[in-house]
Amino acid sequence: MKNLMLVAFCLLSLTGCASEYIIATNDGKMITTNEKPEVDEETDMLHYQDEEGRDQQIQKSEVKQMIER
């Protein structure tokens, strides 16, 4: 019974994990993020955290495609 409860707890805790996103730019770069990027409508910039946890931004017009991984 304890094993079943442990498995259920582990599965429920995994549902809250963030997804990885890949941003493809117009010049061919592939940027991997740890969270879903957010668009600032006032500045037209896409804000994201890179793989090392640093805050980054890129012009929305420079983004060709964004894919959830």
C-alpha cells in the first residue's frame, strides 16, 4: 500500500513540471528554454530563461517558430 501511495505522489508531482521550449530564429539559431517564453506586447520582445537560468530577450520578429518539447 505504501508503494502505491508513493507512486501516486510521484506521478502527481511530475504533472506540475515545466516544459522545455525550442525557439527557432530567422537566422537559423536554435534556442532552448526551460520555461514557456512570454511576449511583452508593449516592446514586442520575447522574454525567456536560457539553459543556464539567465533572463534573455529577443525581438518577436526574429522568431521563426517556437515548439514545446
